Amino acid sequence: MSASVRYRVVHVTEYQYSEAIASARHLAHLSPRTTPWQRVAHHRLAIDPNPVEYAEDFDYFGNPIVRFAMGAAHQRLVVVAESELSVQPRAAEWSSRLDWSQARPASANATLEVQQFTLASPCVPLLPEATAFARESLRPGRPVIEGLLHLSRRIQQSFIYDPQATSVSASVDDLLRSGRGVCQDFTHFMLSGLRGLGLAACYMSGYVAPLGEAGANQGAGASHAWVAVFVPGCGWVGCDPTNGKLADDEFITLAWGRDFGDVTPLRGVILARGPQQLRVSVQVERLLPGREA
Amino acid sequence: MQPDLLANPAPTAARYDELLAEPGTPRAHWARFHAELQGTTGTALADRIELVERAIRDSGVTYNVYADPQGLDRPWDLDVLPLILPADEWDGIAAGIMQRAELLNSVLADLYGAARLLHEGQLPPGLILGHSGFLRAACGTRPPGGIFLHSYAADLARSPDGRWWVLADRTQAPSGAGYALENRLLVARLFPELFRELHVARISQHFNTLRESLLHYAPAGDGQPLAVVLTPGPYNETYFEHGFLARYMGFPLVEGGDLVVRDGCLWLKTIEGLQRVHTVLRRQDDSFCDPLELRADSALGVPGLMECARRGTVLVANALGSGVLESGALLGYLPALCQRLRGEELRLPSIATWWCGEPAAQASALARIDELVFKPTDPVRGFEPVFGPELSRTERAAFAEQVRADPGRYVAQELVRVSPAPTLTPRRPDVLGTRPIGLRVFAVATPQGYQGMPGGLTRVAAEADPYVVSMQRGGSAKDTWVLSRPAAATVAAPLPATPRITATPQVRRQVIIASRVVENLFWYGRYAERCDQLARLLRIGLNAAIDSEATEAAVARVAAAMGLPIDREQPALAWSDAATQDTDAFGLPSQLRQLNQVAFSLRERMSLDNWQAVNRLVQDPVLGRRVSLTETLLWIDRAVSALMSLSGFALDGMTRDSGWRFLSIGRRLERLSTSATWLMLALDKPGESLGWLLELADSSVTYRARYTSQPAWPSVLELLLYDEENPRALMFQLRGIRDYLRKTAHLLNADYAAPWSTLIDETEALALAPGLSSALAPQLRKLHQYACQFSDTLTQDVFNHLNSSAQALVAR
């Protein structure tokens, strides 16, 4: 087995409100999930000011979540998620030559857990355009991994990565109309195409290392999103339409769900009249191989 | 004119006629009612219809239809003839809905629990897991007593062979039971003898049962549990019913913003602090109930409510997540589910239904496309129902293509030729009509099992629609009479006995008022007073325009100060328009409408009589019309006396709680600020006659009784400014405001009474000065300004937190 890669991640979310907020409730998907390929050595969620309620839990998909509530008046909220983890490379296992059409859960007698990712979800309507786009890559008889890589690259090449282009509420339609978007939009588009073809594909939320084997990765300064497709025999295979590659040990997983709405890093509801300012920064640092990893 | 019931179109085999067994012969259970009608003249019937219409207008029974060109509230359209069902037929329906409610409850328990039905393939996973009503956040929740469905309704239709079929299940927040009760109250009054003689089953017990059940299942707390009715607000189509239910059951009617989650529990924001809420009877869709965990774009919900429900600290009825069962796609699976979960036959069958997401079902549906209706599986991907028979050949082919492209979106359903029932509508009071009907029936969970409401909401199709019976589409409603057996037989009936819910101790608790309601009461007080003063002003102005120019000019200055400029060219017309035309925001019609709107949001706090008085005001036939001066004066008299009766209700019909005190503060602030203005304006021209001032202040009679002379300044000031006993005097308002603020001091975080004491002292000091003191006008201005400023202070400091809206934050 090849050596795992160690990372340190600092994810800072800062809200500046236009007035003092007396109470607020939040739901965070900011704690990395432990998976067969990812071990969390250390994780800390620091919330300033101190919340009056704080509870750790797991969501429907098994992702760790934190619910917290603010009680005293505050005009600024800072949430710092700090993690150290190691990621095992898996690409070697993703060598399946299975025809993509055989990877569909309908023909693979898959569990409910897998089947649910073949369905449309609130942010992922099944658009005929997306399905047609995906069909171009998933030609009859093509091995599934090859097809997914092909599709990821085509999405990367067909749309412009532009952090200014869209908001968190952008839809797959917006991406098609403007041709621009961020990882979240690319991922929703790819999910729409894959699910339209009957494949099980979920939304992965996390981070990407700034520097990959093939050079710099897009989207490293922010939280990242990509796709994982269920392939019988391989499990969930990650593919990143933003960087046009399979998502292996350059990717750190926070959570997965049907789409962005299931795994939004930080949600909240405040009682306020004015607007608020949001600043998010993400730093991913690759650590030197350590003995404990 | 005698209506001839039997002149109905002869019944045919194509439909089941509710009334006639065969041409010329009513069915046995209709015989008595029919005979009575035959003996009633057309005029008597027309009178009854009118009575019902008036009662509906007066009590403001409405059904709001979004984007209705007739305005927000459509009056409830009630047919005076009830639908009559014999006892044995009802027994069958009742047993059917009880079984169905239990079955659906078990389905929910499974879906949100072990999900065996999905694992075993009893239900297609795609149907449930892909449905927007399946709330993943609710998985693992087990509501108190295992009851997901507290209140359940089914839409029934009768096929030509006389059998009842279920067209749809209502599992989220079924509406209609409140309307059914309202119908009953109206119709039973029209036929009191028949109602008694036929032993019509009472339905009001249903609401008591619901009330007791909701309190019984409430999570244990300290003392008596508090239940609330959660409404999306006055713009919802069935808002009338929300208020009706709240009032009937004695639960506060609240909006999402009135509730807050703290420490895993739900609380109601009241002016006296937070009160723990144990039960929420929700009347809004579940996905809107929690913007934190469910739909983030919902401004109607309570952040954290889902978490409380999961923890079991609050009972939400019906459980969050129960909406998934409203998908028509489920109907086809229920017979098998009933066998699997209960080992018995489904008693009340669903109309044949296919979910096109299953290939075999899709094929059967498309093969009979011209006989079926297609409905959406999921409301978030909704569309108007498509009626196969109405499609042309090419349309049919195109539609089939559409279905094949996205089959999971479609549910196909057999069309029923629903049964017609006799109608007597206001448009044709002398002729008996016949219209297709549908029946919505209700059941409520009790510790002894589900209990059906012996009656229901009969819905009458709009003429043009042979298949669709929908209130949204402009149909009307009927009362539903279930005939009881003679007393002896009732005992032996297979219905479960009235449940004896463990009695909760009858502890008297303080009436709980949401802060928002307190604010509305404050504004209600202000608007009521403003309307009252405006109506008096218009009366004086209009009278003066006819016979006294000097007075007219003085009153016109007052009107201008109140924001209502009076055209100097045609004063009589201008005064008249201000009373009847809706052109000016400060005119009477528009002010009355504002009063009515605030009153509407307070409906559940008002007695029916009080509400009727408010409601009649905005429905006066004079409004919006140009009528003679005499008629305008008569209208103003009506308005003044109605407004008088409103203050009478406030004085005589309301408990002196903090809500009442804020209402009174609102009333007195309004009276203080305007009266101060009048006095200032009169002081500007001290030489003019003061008769109008006394009349405006409704103090002419007192003045004449007290002083024999013509109105003169010293005595007018004595009466209108300094007199603590005259309810129209400024000092009376000042003292009242101060006293109410002292009584509510424990609720307020600052000493709001102190500045009022100072104002009282200053004003009293003026009384000692001889003649018309030069300090008088500045003091009046100060009083006026402080009154306005204090209203803002209350709004900002006391009511303010309510004005912020919930904003969803999303950070990636």
C-alpha cells in the first residue's frame, strides 16, 4: 500500500453583521469525516464569541455535524476549523474496466444507500442538457473510469472557473447560461448528467491541496466540491470536474450528500434587518511524512 | 314559487344521484328533508340563503385565493342544502378512514424508522427517497406515543355504483374541518327543526377531542402543557380557519417569528417573557417549518424546530415529514401495504392509481391515457392536472412522450364520474340545481385509536368542471349531515366510544399572549381611535359645509393637520369623498381598512360580535360610491356608532391583561396627540367660535350641562384639557397612559412612566396661570410631539425585536 499523505487545514469563516445580533442558530459541516481512506488525527472547531449551546452529532448521511447557538449580542462571528489528517491514495484500486452501463445501481442490485444518489435532488434537477453532455463521454461500451475522467476533463474545458461569477444559490441552469461558475456549480452539473444516465453520484464537500502532481489545483483557497460515483467493485470513485481529474489523495473529505444543500459547510439563521459581510479563507498545507501517519 | 326537487334531471346509471333513488323518488334518508323543502316556499328559501350570506359576510368567513382578482379574501361560498348520509353508510366510511389513518401512521413510522418497506421493496425506493416531502432530517424521530398523524383527512368521491373511493390523503396539515364546523353553525340555524328531528350527529366533539389529544400527547413539562396553532399568516388561503381553530380550542395563534428555540426546547415570545411550548398544531407545510434544517429560504419557520421534534421536547402535529404521504403515487401501493402491515384488507379503497416511475405502471397508464387524469408525484415539480379525455390525438401523443422522458414525475389516476347532489345557490334561489360533489372526511388520533368526525366538508364542483371538485377552482361547500341511529341503536353501533383521555388537571392558567399580538393590540387601539375621530371630524365638516362656513373653515384646518386636505372649491363634495372614496390614504375608507387588517390578525382574540362590528364597517355598501349628502351623513352616523361599540367591546368585553393595557395605551396616545392638535389650532384663532371644538371632542352635552354660557376659553380648557374625569380631556389620557405603564412596568426594561408624570405636573401647573397663558401652546405642542415620539419608542424598544426578519446564512 502506498504511503498516505498528511495535511493540515485551517478553514476560517467570518461574518460581520451590520448590527448586533441577539441570537443565532448555526449548523456546521466543518469537521472532516473519518473514512476508510481518511484518518482524522486532530480536529478543533473554535467559535468566537462563545456559543451558548453547542452539540456534536451526525447527519442522515453519517457526516459529523456541529449545531451551535449564539445567545449574547454579537456583531462578528468567527468560526475556525482546524484539522490534521492523512489521506490514503486509492487510484490504484480504480482500475475497473467495467462497462459504464453496468455500473448503474439498477443493474448492480445496489443498496438503498447507493440508490438514493441516482435521483434528482433539490440543487440537482435532471436536465436533459446535462445528460446529453454526459452521454458524449459515457459512450456505449466505454469503461466507466475512463468515461468519468473524460467527462471531468470536458467539463473543466467547457466552462470557465470564475469565483466572481456565481453565488451560493446558483443553479445548474445559471452555469449553462453563463458558462461560468465555481466547483459547486461544476459538481452539480456533472451530478445532473451522471444521475440522468442512471449512475449513483454524490456531492463531496472538502478541500483540495494547492499543488497537485500535475501542477496547481483550482479552488484551493476555498472549500472545494467534487463528485464521487459508485462503481461496483471499486466503491466510490472521486472525480473533480473543476480540475479535470480523478479525486485521489490530493482531496480532503469533509462530508458527502446529495448536493450542496445537504452538506453546506456553515448554515445559520439570524434575526436581523441589515445585510452582512462574509469572509472565508481556507489554507491547506501538506505536512512532511510523519511517523504517526 | 315552489321548488320542485323531483324536477331534477332524472338520475342515470352514469352517475349516482345523492338525492333520488329513481325518477320522482327520493332516497329514504332524504325523504324527511325533501318533504320539508317541498312545503317551503321559494321566498322562504331565498330568505334563508340571504341569511346565510349575510352571516358569512358578517363573520368574515373567507377562503383566500392567491392572485384572486376579487381581492385577498373571497367570501366562503356555502350552499344551504346539506349533504345527507345515513348512519350505516357513515359507519362504513368511519371504519375506513380510521383504518387508513392507522395504516398511514404505521407507514410513516416505518419510513422514518427502520425503512423495512423500502428495503423489502414494498414501496419503490425512488418514489420515497426522491420525494421532496421525505425529510431526511426527520429520520430517526419517534414522536410522542408513536403518533405521526394527529389529524388526518381523506378526499372521497362516489362512483356510479354508490361506492365511496379515496382520491387523496391529507396528512400534513389537513384543512377544512374548521370550515365544516362553520358550515354546521350556519346551516343548522336554517333548518333547526329538521336538524333536531333527524338526529344529525354533532361534529363539535371532534375539536374537543383534537384539543385533548394534543395536550395528552404533549411532552411532560412543568404544569399544564401549552399548545399553539402555527400559521403562515394572513395571506394563507385558509387563514380564517387557523384563527377559528385557535379560538375554538383556546390555543394562541402564532407565526414562526413568535417562537424561538432555546436549550433544545421551544418557547413562545410573550410580553411577559418566554413561555415553554409543548405542542404545535402546524398549519404550514413541513419543509417551511425550520429554515436551519429544512428549506433555508423559508421565512415562516422556527430555526431549530426540527431538532426539538427529534429530541421529543415538543409535539409537532402532524409530525414533520408526514407530507410525503400526500403524494398520490402512494395510493396504488396501499392495499399491499395494508396486508403487509396489518394483515387485513383495505376497507376504503383508493381510486385506481399508477405511479409512472414503475415501468409496468407507466405502460398501463399510457395505454389508457384518454381515460385518466395525470397528476404530479411531487409538489416541488408540480403542474396542473392533465385530463386525458380533454386531449386531442396529437396532444395525447406529445404528452405520452413527456411522460416517457421523466416518468417518475407523473401519477395517473382513474377519473370518477362523481355523484351529483341537489344545490340551492344564491345565484338561482328559486331553482334547485344539481352539481357533482366530493366529500372530505376527518379523523383525529386518540389514545383509544383514531376517531372519525361524523360529518365532513362536502365540496361542490364549479359548474363547468365535471371531474374536479376544488375550492381553489371556485367551487362551493355544503354542510354534511350524518343521521344518527335512534338512541338505543347508537349504543350498539360498532363505533368506538368517545375516548376518555386521561383528564389533565383543570388548572387555570394565565392567558398567554404573543408579543406580536400585543403590538397588534396597540395598533388596533390607535387605528380604532383614529377612525373614530376622523368620522366625527367628517360629520362636523360635512354638516358645516351645508350650513356654516366659519365652522367649516376651522374644521378644514383640523382635517389638513390630520393629513386630509379639503378642496376649498367644492367643500361639500370634498368632505363627502373623504368619507366614502378610497382615493386618499387619510380618508375614512382607507383608515377603516387598516383597522380591519389589524383586527383580522387579532381575530382569534376577539368575540364574534366584536369582529362582526369591525367587518361590517369595511363592507358598507356606500363605500366607493358617490351617494347623496344625506346618505353620506347616515353612513358616517353608522360608522361612529359602530366605532363606539368597538370601544365598548374593549371596555366591557376584554380581560384587563397586559394586551388590553397596550390597546388602551394606543387608544389614548392617539386621542392625546390629535386632541392636542385641535386645541393648538383653535388657539391660533382665539376669537372664533369654539362650538366645533366641543363637538369634535364629543363634549358639547357635558359643556351645556356644566356651563350655561356660550363656549368660552376658560371653561373649554377646563373641560378639554384639565378635567381628569372627562374621558375626552388631555389630562385623562395623560393619567391613563401613566397608570397603564406603571401596571406593565414589570414587563418593560425602562421606567417609561416617569416622563409622563413630568408632563402631567407641567400641564397641571398651567391650570393655575390666569387667562390664556402664552405657555399653553408650547405645552400642547410638547404633548403632541411626545405622544408621537413615545409611539416610536414603544415600537423600537418594546416591539422592535419582532421587526427583524429571519435571514438565512450560507457559507461555503
